[in-house]
Amino acid sequence: MTDDLPIRAFAQEYADRVEIRFGNPIPVALVVDRNSINRLRWALQTGGAALGVVGDEWE
């Protein structure tokens, strides 16, 4: 994944989840249940911290 990769998030309220699409024209999708969103956020923050990502980049 690179900084110029299109990323779009779509809330699917009827299914209580979020679909995150990466790329064009045929995107790859990551589907995250409501109960798992904070777990995904934690994993990204932990990995980012290990790489030295700091400051308001996570806010």
C-alpha cells in the first residue's frame, strides 16, 4: 500500500460494519464489524508506533 492508493470507507449500517475499499477500478475490500473497529485501530497504532509514526497522525 502506498500513499497514493485510493482508499474509501463505506458504513453499512444495516450489517453493522464498515467496508474499506483499496484501489481502482477493481478494489480490494476489507470488511470490519463494529465490534472489531477498535481492534483494527489498535493494530494500526501499534504497528505505526513501531515504525516511529507519532503525533497527530493518529488523531
